[in-house]
Amino acid sequence: MNVHFIAIGGAAMHNLALALHQKGMCVTGSDDVIFDPSKSRLDACGLLPIKMGWFPEKITSSIDAIILGMHAKADNPELIKAQELGLNIYSYPEFIYEQSKHKTRVVIGGSHGKTTITAMILHVLNYHNKTVDYMVGAQLEGFDVMVQLTDENDFIVLEGDEYLSSPIDPRPKFHHYKPNIALLSGIAWDHINVFPTFEDYKKQFSIFTNSIVEGGSISYNSEDQYVKEIVSASENPIRKFPYETPQHTIEEGVTYLETPEGPMPLEIFGPHNLNNLAGAKWICQHMGIDELDFYEAIASFKGADKRLEKIAEHQSSVIFKDFAHAPSKVKATTSAVKHQYTQRRLLACLELHTYSSLNETFLFEYSQTLDSADEAVVFYSPNALKIKNLKAISSEQIADAFQHKNLTVYTDPIAFQEFINAQNYANTALLLMSSGNYGGLDFDTLPNLII
């Protein structure tokens, strides 16, 4: 099978390209810019385009499938050529479904927690040598790639993203998958450039719930009122399994999960991660892993990449980085770190980096999300607002939105880095939350601050 990727360099796209190459397909692709790690990983497999840019001459009738990434535009010259030739054009999720429609599809959805829950499930299955196909949005310990597609495996585990499928397909990705086994972790308004009202956003999760195949199942976080409402209202003839945050204790910075065999220490912490764990347990049980085997495996789970990732610890100091950027994630992550280190100063830093977070109307969704922090910093780049064609926002607007009594706002990356370097980290937990890098912060040098 000959497959061509338009915008092969994306995080998801290049992983799918690697998976199809590994499966034995003939893979080609184009992009106008590709950064590491995508660049080096594609190069290692001989899939890196020789030249950057779009080349319609690459598109011929010999191509069996075009996979169109979100980075491309609707007027992309390669896409136009493919349309003229009448080739089969798929969005990323459409192609995943085509490759898995004869498998048992396990889909993890929700505004937050879906990457971690998917990672937990894959960790447990891997621990017990149960091989499945998968697609997850973060690099996981013990896994070489973020996508695996085979002809042999009966199950495929998919992280179900609610963002758009492609430039010519405005449906959320997770509407394509038609799960046999599904999970909903939580709903909190996001992607306001696509879903301008919360009602629009919630509707996507109703559609997802109703897309579960007849006789399938949904495990859902019963502590989230919107999830509970949507699952309860669904008339889809499916089985419904509620879950909630399990009992646990914290002793000397270690979280212990209550199990039938007594308290069990975990590598992860925070009520939101314990809630994620409860959901993952249900899914693993649906896939044939019994409760005790689940506990045995999950004890060694250290988290997905950039999800409350501990990057340094020394005596009374600890540094975490986290992908949190949406309000619900920021609040849950900040609260979790403070709850784990109650006797330490918590310095929480948040970069406003996404379209939603930089929108002056959406800013007020962040009200009190940093309240668990003793000291809070918000960083944003005015240039990012210009790139996204958004109205300028001021430090005063951010202060009014967050309503934190000890908040500092930085717009200059050098000034922010000087602030970080000048801190006394004795008896301190530093939390860095961002889907960016604070204008060039070198995370590799941060451990030196607390040694």
C-alpha cells in the first residue's frame, strides 16, 4: 500500500507514518517545516522529505491513500492535486479507524486526563505482556513509538481527542472511532476557536457517547457533573460503569492507594491522577486484567511524558513540569502538588500559550485556578498574540482574571528566566506548567538550581 502524508512532521502524523512504515507500507510525505524529535525520527527511517515544501508532482494515481494533517491548509497544492485525481483522502482519525474497524476499539475521551489514562492502560497491559495496538499523545516509558498498528492484535487503545480532524473535516477526531469500550474522564470548556460556547463543546461528548457501538460500554467519572449528565441522558443501548476517586493517604510525600491487600505506594500523586487510575482500572478489567493484577502493575507507573513529570529533587526541594494549560488542568495540577507537599512553599508558573488561554474573553475561566500556590507566576509572549491574531492583553487583565493575591506577570523570557534563577528553593516545590517553553527556558539546566 502506498501512503502519502501531507504535513508528515506533526507529533501524531510522524508517529503514524513510522507505524505504517513498520507495518511494511510504502510511506512518503511532505511538510514546510519539521522540528525534532520528528525530524530525526523520520530521518532514521528514511522518511524525512529531501526538501521542505509542497510538491504537487509527488501526488500521482499510484498513491492508495492520502493522510491529511491539521498543519496543512485547505488550499494546499498537494491536497488540490489529490482531489483532482480523485484519490482516497483521509484525516488522521479516519485512517486509524480504517485500520482498526475489525478490532475491539477502546477509546479514552475527556477534556483532561485522557493521555494519562491511556498511558496507564498501556503500562498495565505491557507489564503483563498483553500486546495491543495503540495511539497515545505522549511518549511513554517502555514504548518506542506513540502509534502501533498491526494485523494481528485484537485490541486497539486510542486516546480520543475532541479537536478537529483535518482542514477539510471539521468533525472532532473521536467521533470517527466508534468505540466498543469507551471512557469519559471529565468535561471543561476548551478549544474556544472551534467551539465558541460551552454548550457547543459539551455537545461533542454527547455525540461521542452515542457513537459507541450497540452493546458496548462506557466507564465514566461520576464526580464530574457534566459527564454524569451526558452519560445519564444517552439513550444508546450500552453498559454504563461509574467510577470515582479511590481512598488514599499521603505519608512523607508518598501517596498510598487503599487496595484489598492493604495500602500500596504509588509513583504518582494527586486526586486527579487517583481518579484517572480508577478509570484505567475499569478499562483494564474490561480488557481481561483482573483487579489484583492491575494493582501490581500500576504501582510502577511513573506518569506520561510532561504530565506531572519530576525533573529534579534534592533534600527539601523538588521541580515538576506539566503540560497543563486549560483551566481545569491548571487547577488540578497546582492543587495536587500543594496537597502532596503541604509544608513546602509552592511556586507555580503558568505559560499562557494556546489560542484559548490568550483570548481575553476566556481568561476569566482561570479565576482561582492557581489559588493552591503560595506564589504564582503567569508568563505570556505578546508576539504569540500577534501570531494568533488576538487582541493584546495586559498584566492588569491577567491579574483581574486569576484573582491570586501573590501573582507576578512576565512577558519577557529573559526576565522570567532571571526570576527563576534568583529564587531560593529551600523547602520549595517549583511547578512549571506549559504546552510551550516560556520563550526558550532550558529545562535541562533546572536541576542545577536545587543541588
